[in-house]
Amino acid sequence: MDMETWFAPAIELGQLVKEYREAAPGEKQRLEWQIRNSDYLSRLHILQSYSGAGFLQGLLPEEKINVIRKDFFMNPATPSPQPEGERHYQMPYHRHDYLELIFVLRGKYVQSINGVLHELKAGEVCMLNPNVIHRDEISGMEDRVLFMGLSSGFLKGELTRFFAPHPEIAAFMENQYGRTDQQYIWFGRNDFAPVQALLEQIVEEDERKLPGHHLVIKGYLVRLFGLLAENHNYICHYQSRSEIEENLVAEILKYMEDHLADVDRTGLAAFFHFNPDYLNRFLVRMTGENYSSNLRRIRLQRAAEELKHTDKSVNDIIHGLGFSNKGHFNRMFSEMYGMLPGAYRKEQ
């Protein structure tokens, strides 16, 4: 099957989502209806449910975890135009109850796994553990990224035998549904054409759904894993619990810095797939301060930087950082820096 034809509904959805983000309030209802009734989402609802508040800008209901509704599915990533200068829209963190493979057919794919950004280039493949909390960066219009979901039992027998010569992959497959520090496996090939040809055959079988297509797809997948593991050209990536926590707290604080004017604890927790109370306890344990104290400190530090390096008025700085009460801001600033904002600016 022609892959551009297969990707067309995903490309159309990406354009609709961009239009929705930029639309005037009166236009949003019409675009929301188009998004909800798009060919892409109509098909996707059959394959899986989604997690994460804010998915597609809040157009889909929140779920606790992405759940596979079939033993196997293939789904194109949704490319979206990214005009120069526009703040980059990020998908929230989520996790799956299934094994996920990501194939970069063209361009690149960027995802954050427990706070660490990873970039895959064309011809590279990632096999992601279901337990891993991760988020995707929005693909560009020219990128072509294919997701594949496999349920726990779909290929278990065949793959258990097949990966015997590959103990690291065998261990990953054996432990993927329990607690493990294994995050993902990276596969690379000098010649990606045989992999893409197999993917096109699998897409064709899945689209036509002729009698026995389930068994044919299983056979193709065994061949596919054979190509990926060929010549042992793969790397298993690990993260310890302490590394995961250090990376996550750094990204949480960075997210707060990037959204100082409108961040709130509930939205922040949803983005990182945390319960709001757990997020607060996590920040206290990792930084010694709760959410409110961290946000106040970061906002006041940013205010001091802007007083020092810009000509913005104090009122503009206060409103730009999400403060609503000037007197309250002045008291907090004085407690932290020992003087009022105007005096601080004169001293610099």
C-alpha cells in the first residue's frame, strides 16, 4: 500500500489541530466537530483509548492509561505544521498497556522518556516498554513516523523462541509487563528498505483484512523482528529509579519555567501523568519545597532577571509572570531579595 495515502488522514488531522489552536473562539466549535469526526480518530478509537489530560488540546476525554483494544495495530503519527516563532506544543506524558514500536520512515522522531529527550532519525526503530512514562514531540509535516502496538500475548510464543540468541531482547520481552529498569531498545540498520517493505506489506494486510490476515501479519512480524535483530545491531537502554526521578524533576521545573504565566498544579500533574498530591510530595522529596514554593521562587527569580536585563515596567513584569496582586508580589520580592523591585533595579 502507498504509505502517503495511508498517512493522509493523519496529516489532515494535524492541520485541523493547528487551525483549532489558532482559531478565534467562534471558529473553535466547528473545528472541534471536524476533529472529533475525522477519519483518523474514527479509526483510532477502534484501536485504542488515550491517556493524558490535554490530548489534542483537550478535545478527547482523559484516561488513566492508553489501552490496546486489539492484539495488534498500526497507526501513523500526526504531523502538524509548526510556524517559525510559535511556541512548540508538547503532548502530555502517558503510558501504555502494550508494547510499542516506533518506525521512523522519513525525517525524525523526538520523545521524552522519563525526562530525557531522545531523537530517532530516518531508518531507526525504538521498542518501548509498556511501563515507561513518556511523551511525544509533535512531528513536522515532512516527518513520517509509524507506531505499532502489540498486546502481551500476540507474539509471545514465537518471539520467546526467536530471541533465544539475543538474551538482552529476550529479557526485555520477558520482563516488559513487570517492573524493570529497561526503558527501550534502539534498532539501527544500514539498509532500511527491507524493513519498510515489510511494513508496507503488513499495512496492506491490515487494511484489506482478507481471511487469515491475522496469521499472515504474525508471520510478517516474526520476519520483521528478524531484520531488526540481524547482526546484533541494537542497544538496550536502562535508567535507574534515581536517574528517572532526577531527570523528571528537572523537566518538571523546566516546564514550570516555560509556563510561568499560566501553569497550575492540576495541569502540571496531568501533563506529567501524576496525581496532583503525589506531584507535591515528589517535589518536596526532590527539592525540599512543595509546588507553590517552587513556583514562587522561580517566578521571583525570573522577575529579578527581567528587572536587571529589560526595560519592562514592574507592572508588566508582574502581570507577565501570573501575579495578580502587586502588594503581595512586593512583599514576597522583599522577603527574597531584601528590597522592593524598584530599589533592586536601581542597584543593578
